Amino acid sequence: MDVIIREARTDDAAAILDVLNPIIESDAVAFDAPLTEADERGYIASFPSRGVFHVALRCGDGRLVGFQSMEPFATYTSLFDHVGVLGTYVDAACRRQQVARRLFAATFATARARGFEKLFTYIREDNPAALAAYAGQGFRVVGRAERHLRVHGLYVAEIIVERFL
């Protein structure tokens, strides 16, 4: 699929939620309830200036089909200034069509330009598609957080992955 990658804007909030909320409702990520448009607008408006927040728009109709956000790991100390935390979300109907690959390429380039050297994230152990997507982009497993989430009364581990830029 041909997509255009650009920085997210507050007016993307509703379209971002069209992608994100079905993922949340499927229990594939570590959110416990769908977000509101006001929530998402606020998140985008207050996004860290060093962070990277890209959206993927399908060529032709301009529909938002995915997004990726990368925030600095910690702002309370400069010791982690080179580390970013990443999240990747693609519309279910548009997966396996190179959307995530294009988002990763754009985010890697922008993150490098902003001084980041390493990216990491947590992936639910019961989300093999996400684990495969990150592995395909050169991320490696560096840890496992047991009983990290409690979803509907059951514990789920999270897999920690990282990639050096």
C-alpha cells in the first residue's frame, strides 16, 4: 500500500482513534478502555517536542491507516536522553501491507536526527503479530516482565524489545 508519512496533528485525533480504539477493544495492547477524542487531542497537543509522532495516510483517499509514537524514555534526568519508547498501531484491514515498515523507517530517521540512539517498547506476550513486526525491524528481546498486566482477572507478561539506531 502506498502511504504518505507525516507528523501527527491535533485534527488527526478522531482518525487516530478509528485505528486505536478497535485495537484497545481487542485486548491486544496495554490500555484498559477506549480513548475519547478529547483525550487524544490533549495527548497530541502536549506531545514532547523531542518526540516523534507520525501518521500514515493512504495515498488516493488520504485515510489514516496507522500511526507510530516515540517519546523520550524519561524526562527527570538527562541520563536517558538517547532512549525512546515506541508504540506502533496499524488498522486491522491494512496490516501486512508495508504500513508499519514505512512508519518504522520514518521514525528511525527522525529519531536519529533528534539525537536518539536506542528505541524500546513493551509488547504483550499474547500479541505474536506485534512481536513479529518488531523483530522484522531489527528489535531483539531483552527481557520479560512476568505478570505485568492484569486483564479481565488474568495476568499477562510483557516482552521487552530494543533496537539501536
